[in-house]
Amino acid sequence: EAQVTQNPRYLITVTGKKLTVTCSQNMNHEYMSWYRQDPGLGLRQIYYSMNVEVTDKGDVPEGYKVSRKEKRNFPLILESPSPNQTSLYFCASSSVGRLYNEQFFGPGTRLTVL
Amino acid sequence: DAKTTQPPSMDCAEGRAANLPCNHSTISGNEYVYWYRQIHSQGPQYIIHGLKNNETNEMASLIITEDRKSSTLILPHATLRDTAVYYCIVRPSIYNQGGKLIFGQGTELSVKP
């Protein structure tokens, strides 16, 4: 089944404790992206990657890092989480072979930073 | 990207057609209209997209006006599982602006028995 998976789905952590949220897709997509969703602010893009070893900042990259060493994986790293990073996070992927593409989203990771 | 305007909420009776409007009066010639939905904090789900012709797939139909300033998403026979927030998004190809989708506030559709 074609899908985007995220782990963990739920995480409660404390300020300053490094964490990684994994994202993996099995559709051989070149493009992957991370969003966060907050009440009243909608979904905002954090980082994106057009292909392996190619990453770039989205609208809200502060406090986050990403890497794209393999095509299927795009982990989101919070080196020193803070309470304002409490949010619902979504990973998405898509092919770039055509001009118009649908993006496939993962199930989400609900992060709470105390 | 063009700004979109949608009603904040709508109700629909189960089994009836749900017609969700979207205004995008500033759309430019190379921008597509996309519809996504989000069911209760799950990941957004792609529904349909179009440029200027009407489109239909297994989920829905998309009607775009001739001047492209507005569109309507039609769910022909709404079920309770169609209760969700529906987002109308206008953007050019993925190569622009990091491929991001700009989700507005959307329309919260409630399908009632």
C-alpha cells in the first residue's frame, strides 16, 4: 500500500531534550516536506526537499533541522525543543515528474514539549 | 499564490450532494485549483484539482467558472465519513515556492443523518 508513515505518532517530552520524528514514504517520491499545524494558524511549511541531499527552508524553519540521505526518509530533528514547538506535525511527499501533483500526507505526530 | 475565500462552515444531509464554494478572484493563468480535506486532525487528503476544465474523479467533481474566479467542489452523495474540513488551494506547479500548499481556514462540512 502506498503510504507515508511517521513515528512516533504521539510524543511528550521536556524542554531541551533532543528528539527526532521520522518520516518514510514507499512511493519513490523525489519531493518531501514537513508542516506543522496550530490552531488558528493552519498548516505551515517547515522544510522541504526536492531530492536526496537537497533541502531548503520553508516558512517556519527556526528550531528545526532535516536531512535527506535516502530518497524514502526525511527525518525532522528538534535539537533543543521548546514549548512553542508543541504542535501537530505532518510529513508529505510527492513526485515532481509532472507539473501538477497531489501530495500524500502522513498521519501526523502530536508533539507536546513541557 | 492567489488568495481563496471559503465559507467557514456548511451542513449537508446524508445522501444529498454537498456543494462547497471557493472564491479565487485573483487567480493567475498558470495557477491550478486544488481541493484537500482533513478529517479530524488526520493528515490532509488530496481530493481533486483542475486548471480550467471541469474535472471528475471517484471522490468528487470540480466545477471551475469560465473566468476562473471561483469554483465549486461537489460531493455527489455525501456520507457521514465526508464530515471534514475542506480546503481550496490555488497555486502554480510544485516547482514554485518550495512546493508548499497554503492551507487557509477551509470549510468545515458537517454531514448529518
